[in-house]
Amino acid sequence: MASDTSGLSDKALSIFAFAAYHRLLSGERISSVIRRDGQGHEADPAGVAELEQRGLATASETEIRFGGAAEDFVDRVAAAIRGASA
């Protein structure tokens, strides 16, 4: 399946927004994010399923691991946020 980021739903984009948050804080490339933290915070299940169906990520019960195209997209989202503040 192609790793296509065009036309992602808001539920899928929210996962990338969370990853971009960590990218901006750490300054490092993000290859995964927590899916469930055990404290009531959880990535939207439909968003997770969409990323998996598009071949952008694989998910376990607690983690979402990004493929290369998704890691690149996280970088672009973080760069767009930086650019929006200019």
C-alpha cells in the first residue's frame, strides 16, 4: 500500500500534530508516539486505523510507529508550524 499523506482526516492529522509537538520540543526526528498512556489519553482509533491502512504506521496497544514517509510528514508539519509563526 502506498504511503500517501494527502487528504488525511482530522483524526489522522491529530496524531501527526502530537508527533510534531514532540519534534518541536526535542529537536529530534520522531519515529513513534505513545498510543495509550494508561492515564486516559489515547490516540483516536479511527485515526490510527487510517494511518495503518495507508501504510504510514504500525500500531501496538501502546505505540504508533511511523514509516519513513510518515516521519518525513512529521518534519513537514513541524516546519509548517514554525513558518506560521514567522
